[in-house]
Amino acid sequence: MLENSDCDCFVDMFCGGCSVIQRVPKSYKRIANDANPFLVSMWRFLVETDLEFPMHITRESYAFWRNIYNGRKKLPFACTSDDAMIGWVGFMGSYNGRFFDGGYSGHEVKGRDYIGENIRNTLSQVDDLKGVDFRCSQYMDFDFEEKCIIYCDPPYKGVKKYSYSIDHDYFWNWCRKQVELGHKVFVSEYQAPEDFVCVWEQALTNSMHQTNTKKPIERLFVHKSQVKL
């Protein structure tokens, strides 16, 4: 993805769990953006402060922070420690990380500690994310200060595991505009318009339905104008 590029700034536009940007070399200017203010607050406090997050999330504490979230979710982005804690409990404690949408996942479920696994995986990323600039913005409102490599992993079209969706036609037009402006754009999706070319694909294990053996094919697309013949 980063080879043969004259850009030294990498923007993860829908950073989510930050599994991609943590692998980007620290020689790049790394920006992790997401529209969820509580997710961004969580990552900022994890990476940039010594705030202690609970390693055990009870069903009662999950309900407590969900109630606080319901009272704050329409307020402007503030990035307070409470916002970070809402993000932590909402993402660590929810089934499949669906942020208060999938329900409480639990520590002891048929011999498996779902919350503990999620917490350990998240904490293992912190060192690799040192120096990342965390921002909160809708993708269409993001202010680019220079030409960038833009990686987009948006809510997939037709996939119900996401708690929110986007206007996909608008999104693909936005991608075309960024290409015209000189940015290098990569999009992770199952399918794309005809003027975008698949440059990588891989079958994934479907963790959403344990009895469904069908494996979706995740693909990485770029605009055809960016493919060197």
C-alpha cells in the first residue's frame, strides 16, 4: 500500500480498532480519524495519558456507562475522561465490539472471557500507536493539510453488523474527488463501482454467525486511474 508513493502522511479515515494504522511505519505522519467521539476519546486517553481503565466490566457498570452515554451522545465532541470511559466500556464490553448496540458480552460465557480478550488485544496495540494524531470528524468534513495516502474501511454496504451506515453513492463520489485532488485512496470493501480496481483480496472467517461456514471475501480497491499499467 505504501510502496511507490510520494506521500508521507497516512490517514486512516474510519480507524475503528486501529488494526491497520498500528502497522504503518512511524516514519509516516499518521492520522487516525473516526466519527465516533467516544472511540476517539478512548484511543487518545489510552495512548496519550495514564488514565486507568477497568480490566473487569460488570453488567452493572456496563448499564451505568450506557446511561451516561445516552445523556451525552448528542453533545459536541469534548474528549473528556468520561467520554474515554464511555468508549472503553462501550467497545470492550459490547458483543462483537458494537458499542452499546450488541448488548453486554461478558467475562465468563461458556468458558470464554470475551471482554478480557478484547481488553488484552486493545492494550497490546498502545505502544504501536504512540505518536498517532487522533481526530474526530465525518469523512466528508475531514480537512486535509497535504497530499495523503487515505485508507478507508467504511461500514460495508449491505452488512448488518455495523450500528450505523453511510450513503455509499456519496462515499464513492467523495473518493473520486480525493483522487482528483492528488491523494492516493484505498478502500476496503466487499464490492466497488466499476471504475475501482481490486488490488488485494482474502477470504475471512465470519465471526458474526458461528454456524455459517460461508466466508466473505474482503477486498482492497483503488481507482483505476491510480493503477500503473
